[in-house]
Amino acid sequence: MKSPQPDCKACTEAKQSERPFGISKCRNTKPGELTHIDVWGKYDIASINGHQYFVLMIDNVTRHITVKFLKTKDQAAQKVKDYLTYLKTHKKPPRSI
């Protein structure tokens, strides 16, 4: 039985489906060339050391994960700079983030 009113926008979107994306064939070939970076927080409860944020850095090729904990969000820029310096000194020059 059809309802007299059309479905709301949320109902229509909930009924839509999307096929899963395939495995990406385009990957950088050298470690350090592409890094995915995300800042997480602010958490309601601080850690033992008073950290309420963290920055997550993932290398696109190796999937190596680096996590740096932050007490304030403004520390994120320096942590990213430190990570990029680390890559340069270990002969993994970054090309994009």
C-alpha cells in the first residue's frame, strides 16, 4: 500500500545503496611519498598525562601508523613538521600529505 505523502529526504537516502569500491590500483611506489594525516579530539576525559587530542599519520604504501598525543590542538602543526623532518632524514622524501 502506498502512503499518500512521498518519502522524506532521509527515508529516500536510507534506501539507496552503493556497490563497494574496489581495491585502489593507484598507489605510490615509495614509502613516505603520500601520508594521510588526521587530528582527533577533544576527548572529555584526559589521559594520565593530560592529553586530550592525538594526530594520526598513515603512510600510503606501507600502511605504517604513527600516533602522536597532544595536550592542546595547536601542537598538531609541530608534530606534523617533526614527522616530515623524520621522513626527510630517513631518505623518504614526502611529496604530498
